[in-house]
Amino acid sequence: MSTAAWVANEAVEWSADARFAIYYAPSRASAWWRAGSEWLAGDAETGVAYTPPQPEALSRPLNELTHAPRRYGWHGTLVAPFRLADGVGAGHVLAESRRWAQTQQPFALQLEAATLGDFVALRPASAAGDLAIRELAANALRTLHPLRAAPTAQDLARRLAAPLTERQRALLVEWGYPYVFDEFRFHMTLSSSLDAADERAALVAWWQKRIPELGPLRVDGAALFVEPAPGAPFVLWQRLPFQTAGVEQQ
């Protein structure tokens, strides 16, 4: 069984193994979208390749440090990738996602670069911003959860074998993912897992200088991403604009 959809105005066939995700992605016209796409060497919406910048403090090419996030495209997760429930098609997901997006209000988010474990990411710079984006993600998850296929016994066993807290295990069983609601931490990943502390520090320093030039991140929409087949790069299929309104700073 396959899922028919439209990408770049052309009909495509996605297998039943395709996964969908609701991500935050900066608007196409924003400097933030170009900066992140260049960093990851490609635009997940158009497929255009870029030559990434090269922070002077690095001793090896940036491409070698960004392999993992490059597959997912420039984004921050709101609803983690999921397969569709029986009887649910790509068009249904798109329609429900668009309806959800039109109930949301834009806001602006201040960001900072930080080391999260052994990788580098952008994250909200204030408690108010962290709460605003967490509430957005929770609202999206509650709305779209009925479209998600229940995890297979194999997937569930694999995830439950990871070092999770009891709260995270309960969330995984109920919602299909352990890092939701109070366990959710919004971030935009900038690197693969890096053992070298000096490399992590170099990436943080580069972005801390770049953030003031880019300004606050305008959260005025989300995006529906698709992994067409297991292990394939994610593509930005459709953008999901929020209501047109003033932007509140967080």
C-alpha cells in the first residue's frame, strides 16, 4: 500500500513506511531559513545544495560535523516523526495540520546556542520562550495524535530499552514518544554527536556571534515534513502558516 501526495507540484508515491512530522521551520524568505540551510549544506524544501560556512576554529570541514541533522533538514521538532494510522492518507494529515495551524498565533523567540549533551543546538534563551514553544508543541501533538499509527511491538521494545525515566516511559507508551509535554525541550540541532569539546565550543561560539545578526526567530508557522522511506532524507512537503497577527516577543 502506498500514500499518494503532491510534492513540488508533482505527484509522488510514498510507501506505507513513510513517516510524517510537524516541525518548526523558519519562513522561506527569512534570513534564519537561509542561514540554517547553508549550515546543513542544503534546502529541505527545494533540494538546493549549499556550500556551508567554515568556522575558523574548526580543524576539519563542517560537513563532517553535521551529518546527522542534515538528513532531517533545518528544523525544530514540534511533533516527532510518525507513521499514519490505518485509513489515514497524506491529504488527511495535510488538512488537519492546516486547520491546526490556523488556530495558532505567531510569536518571536529569542535563541541561544548551547551544548546539549554531546551535540550543539539552538534553544530558547528565556523561560517564557521555552514555555511558549512547549505549549505550541503540546497543542499540535494533541490535535494530530489520532492520525498516528500505534508503534509496533518491535519499535516500542526498542525505545523502552533506552535509558528513560518512568515518566518518559509512560509518555512513550501513551503518546508514541518519550519527550513530549513536560519532557519536551525545543531545539534546532546544529551538529552530530561530537566527542571533542573544542569542536562543540567552536560551533557554540560561531552561532552566538551570528544570532544577533539574525535577530529573534519569528514563529509564524510550522511545516509538514516527510521521510519518504526509512533512512531517506526528510523533505519539507508543505508549509503551515499561522493566523496573521501581531508578533509577541518571548
